[in-house]
Amino acid sequence: MYSITYHRASSVEEAASLLTSFEEGKFIAGGQTLIPTMKLRIAAPSHLVDLRHIETLKGITVEKSMVTIGAMTTHAEVAGSVELHSVCPSLCALAGGIGDPAVRYMGTIGGSVANNDPAADYPAAMMALGASIVTNRRTIVADDFFKGLFETALDDTEIIAAIRFKPPVRGAYAKFPSPASRFAMTGVFVAQADDGIVRVGVTGAGLSGVFRQTGFEQALTNDWSQAALDNVSVDESMMLSDIHANATYRVNLVKVMAKRAVAAASGMRK
Amino acid sequence: MRKNSGLGASLRRYEDDRLIVGAGSFGDDLNLPGQAYAVMVRSPYAHARIISIKIEAALAQSGILAVLTAADYVADGLKPVPLRPITVSPPDIPAVNADGSPIFIPPCYPLALDRARYVGEGVAWVVGESIELCKSAAELVEVEYEELKAVSDSRAALDSTTALLWDDLKSNVVLDGRAGSAAAVDEAFQRARHVVRLDALIPRQTGAPMEPRTAAASYDPVAGKVTLYAGGGSVTRPRGDLMHMLNLSNEQVRVVARDVGGNFGTKNYTFPEFALSAWAAMKLGRPVKWNCERIESFLSDFHGRDLAVEAELALDETGKFLALRSTNLSNLGAYPFSFIPLLKGTELMSSLYDIPAASARTMAVCTNTPPTAPLRSAGRPEAMFVMERLIDLAAKKCGFDRLELRRRNLIPRANLPYNNPYGMEYDSGDYPGVFEIAVELADMAGFPERKAESESRGLKRGIGFGNYIESASGAPHERAIVTVHPEGKISVIIGTLSAGQGHDTSFRQVVVEFLGVSPDAVEIRTGDTDVATVGGGSHSGRSMRHATTTIAKASSEIITRGTRLAALLLQLPEHQISFHDGKFSSPAANRSIDLFELARVALEQREIPEDLRGVLQATADVHSTVSSFPFGSHVSEVEVDIETGAVTVARYAAVDDVGRAVNPMTVDGQTHGGIAMGIGEALMEKCVYSETGELLSASFMDYAMPRASDLPSFTTHISEVPSTTHPHGLRGGSEGGVTPTLAVVCNAVLDALAEFDIDHIELPLTPDHVWQAIASRSSR
């Protein structure tokens, strides 16, 4: 790791203003991606501005059928939230399946969403839940937020304050983990809103990162069943190929995981 | 005492209290006063000519003490690491080129001299006041490369005329030998009713020890002596290599190894960093410490496996095996460090089966990858995979029952000792016996019910069998120095080195067995060439076998001398003195003297004869060039999710014959570890290189290792048919767990997928590979 200067911000305004003053500054949340890449000397910020101690960025509130999760809420807090579980258990389950306990106690939802790792779990949920990403300047809907591999709509000094979404009527996340990293080789979040519209977010599989599988969405909106997906094709040219899985196999996984998510959301075993 | 803690007792491990509370002493725990740190600049190219190396900018950084290159090394008159690819101890099939040409041995300097031959090969050694300073300076070392055509796959290297690693060789083939009798095999194939064939690549695996390699060296200018601290498989081997490389004498090199956090063969060689640390310490007059980071470990550890095989088995109409024919192609990596995996695998490929004729073409090629070397059970898992897959293929294609086919061909107990068709003499055993125990553990009667239960969860269940043999040999010479100390201690100095196998416990048990003292009274000392000056280290299942013979021999000498002295002290004739439970006694005369008291008398009394006077100590040397042949039979059940190709190991049972188990609990422990390693190899582990030699699996993000949650509880059964080539019946028990696992798991997966009629799935059996195989059959 190169030497860096660490700053602990106590407010969003302070954090944004601190970052503006450094040429090579970077925000740090849970650090579960940034610190390992700094150790490998791949990331080399001169200054780190720590967001984890800003009180306004923490906590989960559920009111008037709207869920708000502060950006610095850890995966463990999301996984263990009784309030959230009562309205959106699928997101609790997703958070409980990220990384390992050490990662879940440090990593945050805001950090994960801002990083937009193409194999991260949260972006699939954001897409499927039609979530809004609330920043210190504006509100960005998930469809406009995720811009490809590790790319988002955030400006350099923009800070995610919270994630907001209406809890779905039903939903589930099915992940097929990579045998090595245990990140999603393919993860599919399926959610049905109270108007009956289904949204499907897919992570780990796409060449350009997280995406919505609109073919599945239409089929499931018309007919909420595993069988509804049988004749919907997945575009292989959009799929990632790597040493663990080629595009053909990922096409298969997208459908299989979508079906398993439908089954899980319907209370079936598989 | 002896019954509870001698040979055969499952004594709790003495080392565990220390290790569990973090009081172990591993490479990075050592800090020498005034130490500097070293970082290696490694080649980013798989194959490149080194045009120039500019070190000035790096050297100008504050805190940087030296930037060393191969040119400096050669200018100092230092030598390459000695390459000895041929096995040190007979009997193995010969490593001789069929055309009579000599084996090509290139120079292997600790830093690339004019060409880098794999990604990760060292090109410069940066020494400074801290690791971070060294890393920053390393980025400023300017190496100008001219990229050359590279090759990583052994089969591609065989044919390549453009990607050539060694100008003097004219091809990449280092060895092209023959084994067995080609004429007898050809004759048998002509009259065979059935022939089955397997083409497979057993992928490259790495040991991934929990503690990566380390080296630290200090230099004493007064004594002119360099000390290297480096954990591995031995201390004597690196000492000998360093003497040669650095032009030093026996007295000028000391190698010390303390706790070793895993080895599996990965740490058995004299790595470049050993010589570089020692050389830098001598040049700078300061201790130099180097720790391998995990990515460097993936890039530069010596790997294992990587064997391409084409094999055919001939059978008659009754299923009797007639002949086995194969071409075994080993990927040596850039430098030919070891033919051992190739030779030891090939010579045992007929396994426990009576096959009258066999022949093999043994080939080894260089490629632009790190060297390969023996990795736990070197070559045998590959060979057992070939044989056991051929048997299941024969059963499937020719209509035999796979269990009956094995029964029909297993070498009967009465036929031992048995000369296998490659010329190996199996000493003793009960091959049908272990197989039948495994079949019993398999609970075939309950299998249909378990299969139906899996089916109800949408999973295909399969069961796979596999027998194995392997050979334990290794460095032939070992020495134990056993000393009885009057204060109630017995110390044993021996030239082996534990990397977690529990020698501190099992070696005590040997002393308990032969000298009848409490295990608490025993102290095992290893891992320092100033103390254990000779000895062969730990590999090839040799440590327990050699520890038993040497300690027994030394104990016997101590008892002989002690009996004479006891007779004198007790004033009785020698024949009336017997030695039991640590005491020399005469029941008839009701007189006795304790071993430790006797040691005190020997040390202190002046009036006893000169040859009985002095320290009660014996040194025993054993030189053994005969192998013992551990064997066994494993069975496994797997569940396959055909929608995703995911394989889960549901049941695993192992029957392993170790001849005689010194500590059955630690044998079981090693079997567990071996099975885990084998399951990893079967289902997920692979060092992936691009065609041009770029490592695509350089971290645990991409190199999959099995985790506890991937594994079921194992059933282990130890069989003990005494080995006839070891005076105490030991065969060796460290490698059995891993030897058949690849075969057994693959057989189980293909059994689960029987309805798809698949002959072979590319290894490892990742979800991707399994699903592709299913999809290719379903879509026909």
C-alpha cells in the first residue's frame, strides 16, 4: 500500500468539501473492495475520506410502505433488521449471503452500490426493486444509476445518502456463487410490485454489469410461474465469458436462477 | 506407558497447545536485529529476452540498500541452482531418452540472466529498509524486454517450432523415454476382445500452503557463516544447494526451519529467494528477510500435476485385463526440476491390478510456466485416475459390472510379492481385502434409496469406486541421534521436518515403544543443520518410516550398552538383565536400575570401564533404497444438479493400508486432508494459463480451493497389513488420502450422469464443465 492521509468526516457536507480539496482523494465506506485493491497497489489514492462515522448515513427506516436504508448501513445490519424483514425479507437474505461475516460487518450498502462490481449482489436488488439512490444532490433511479462495469451516474464528489424503495409484494434473490470467490457467477433478483409488475435484476452474468432481463419481466408479469420463463430466450451476446463460466453456461444460469428466485418468492423449495 | 502411548496409540498431539494459542514460530514471526527487507521484481512476460535492466532510479530512493540482478550474481562467481530431475533413490523406471541422447539440464539462476521464461520469474532483487520502500523502488527498476513467442500447454509445446524455451535443445522435449514392453503390449492388443481409450489432461494444481514461502538470512563475518531461516521439506537439501551456489563450505552454511505452515511438496526445493537472501545478507552485512505474498505464491511456487495422458486398456471376453498402453506427457514448466511425478505415476499406472503387459512413452516438455515438482502423492493421483476411469469405461462400454471387473483383476494376496509390468515389485498387502471393506462401507444396498431421495430434490446421485497403490521411498539416508539425559529427558535429533504432520507426537511414540519412557520425557529436535547435520527431510512418505527404523536402531544400541552397565552395577550376569518400561531389571534378583539413573552413572562414575563411560547416546544411520507400497480403496457418492452442473460430495469413505499406524488419529487427520485436497483437484482447482502463458488464476478470487462447507464428514478405515520392506511394517500414511480421490469423485460424477452417456468431462469438474458435458449430450 502506498502511504495515504486519512480523514474522518462527521457530515456529508464536510466529506464532500474535503474530497474537493484533494487531487487524488477517494471516499471510503466499509473498505472491503478499496482496501484490498490499495494493498495490491492497484488503487492509489493520496487521501481517504471516511464516510462511516456520519450519523445521518446510518440506519433503516420503514414508513408509509417506503423503505429507507442509510448508505453506511452494513450488510450485517440489513441482514439482521427485523423491521426490514417484515416487509422485504428477500433483501435481508441477500445481505446475509454477501461475502463472509467479516465482510458483512464492515461492508455497507452504499459502498457496494457505488462500487457497482459486476458480480456484487446489491445492484441486482436495486434494479429489481426499482430502488432510488438518494445522494447529497439528487435522487437517481436504479435504471439510470448503474452504467456498466464499476461505473455509475455518481459525480466524483457526490455521496450516496440512502437507498429508497417500495417493498415488493413478493421477491427473492437466487445466487449461483463462483467456486473460487463466492461472488455471484450469476445472481437473479425477481420482485413483483403491488401493481403486479415484475422486475428482474441480473448480476454476475452480463458483459456490461448488472442488467434487467425485460423478457423475463414481461413473461412473469403476465404469468407468475417458473414455466412462464421456459420459452423466453436470453441473449448470449450480452453474457460474460471467463475462466469459470462461458457465455452459453451463463445464459443457462440466468434462466435457472430466475426460476429458482420465482420458486423461492412463491414459497416453493426450488 | 507403552500400551497407551507407544506405536499404535492415538496420542493427542503435543504441538497443538502451542499452535492453537498462537505460540507457533513461523517464517514471518522471525525478526532479526537490524534486518533489511527484500522484494522481487518479477517478469510480466511469459517469454522475453532481457535487453537491459536499469537500476539507478530504484537505487537512488531513500532507504534502498541494493538492487541486485543476475549480472551481479554471475560477476560474483556464483552458480545456478543444481537441477536434479531424476529420482534420488531407486527403484524407479529409468529417465533415459529412447534415442540415447543425454538429458538436457539448463542452468537455472536465481534471477533470470538473459531471458525470462515464465510470468513471475525473478529479474531483480530489491533490498531496503522496509517492504513498502522496496515495493516502490521495485516499480522504478526499468527492465527492457523483447517479447518472445510463448507456450503454456504441454501438448502445444510438444509441437511448437517457434516457441522454444532452450536454444540448445532444438525442441521443448527434455525427456522422451520408454517403459514396459511394447512388443508384449502390441501382441496383447491384437488378441484383445475389447479396447477402451482415455485422453485426458490432469490440470495443474498448486499446494497453496496457508503459510507462503519465506526466507531470512543473516551473515556472521567473523565465522564467515551464513544462516538461512526457511521453512520447507528439509534443511539439509537447501544447505547443500546453497553451498554449491554460493561457493561455501559445509561449515559456512546453516539452514534453520522452525514451524512450517503447510508444504504438500510445494516448499521442497531450493527457491531463488533462499540464495538471494543469503547473498544479499553477505554483501550488505545485514540480515535480509523476504516474505512471499499470495499473488507471488501463485506466480512462482512450483506447481504440481499437469499431465496429459493418452491411454488404452485391452481386455479379453471375460473382462480380464490383458495390457495397458499409454503416452504420459508431463509439463515441466520452464526448468526441468523434476521427472518424479511423471516416472512415479507411470510406473504404478497398472495399480493393484494384475495386468500382464504394459508399456508407456514417458515424455516431459518445457513450457513458459513455473516449474512443476512433486505435489502430495506426486504423479500417482494422475495415474490412478487413468486406470480407474479406464475400468469404469470398460464396464460401461463392454457390459461388465464395475465391481466385478475390479474383483476379477485385483492381484490376489497369494501373488505377492508381485512384479508389475513396469518392473515395480509390490511388497505385500491385501488388495481384494481393502476393496471389499470399501464396498461394504459403500452400503450398496442403501444406495437406491439414497438415489431416490436425491431425485426427490431434483438431484442426480452417483457412486464411484477407486483403488490405488502408491510408493513411499524418498531420500534413502536418515540419521537419528538418541541421547538419554540423567535429568529425565530423552532427546532425539533427526533430519526430517514436520510441516504439520505431527512428528513431535508420533516420533515420541517411537521412543516410548522402544525405550519405555513417558512421551513427556521425550524431546524431538529437527530443523537446524547445526543440530541435525544429515538427513533427508520430509517427502515421499519417508519421515515416519525412517524415524522408526533409526530411533529403533539407536534405542537398541542404548539398551545393549545399558544392559552391560546395568549388569555391572547390579552385579548380575548380563543374560539375567532385561529391559522393560524404562528399567533394566532382574526379576529373579529383585533388583533394577532406571534408564535415567543409569545415564547419570555412565556420565559421572569414573570407575566403570571406558567403553561404557560417558553420555548415554547412540547414533543410528539407515540407508534404505527399497520402496514400500501403501494401497487402499475409496468410495464416494455425489449429487449433481443437472440444471447448473454443480457437484456436491455427499459421502466419502476411505480404506487405507499404512502397514502399521503409529498414531491412527494423525493418520486419519492426514487422510482427511488428503481427501479434501483430492476433492479440490477433482471439482475446482486449476492453475489457468492463457495460451501465451499469462496466469489467469493468480489469487483466491480465481483459484478455487475447497472449503469445509464443501465437504461431507469422511469415514476412514485404517488397514494394517505389515509392509515386508520395512523392519517394523510401516508403509507411510501421508499421501493415501489424496491418491485415489480424483478418480473416485470423477467416477461418481459420471455414474450420476449415466443416463447422458458421457465418457469424459474436462477436469476439474466445475459446474461449467459438467453442465457443458450434459448439454452437449442432451442436444444431440
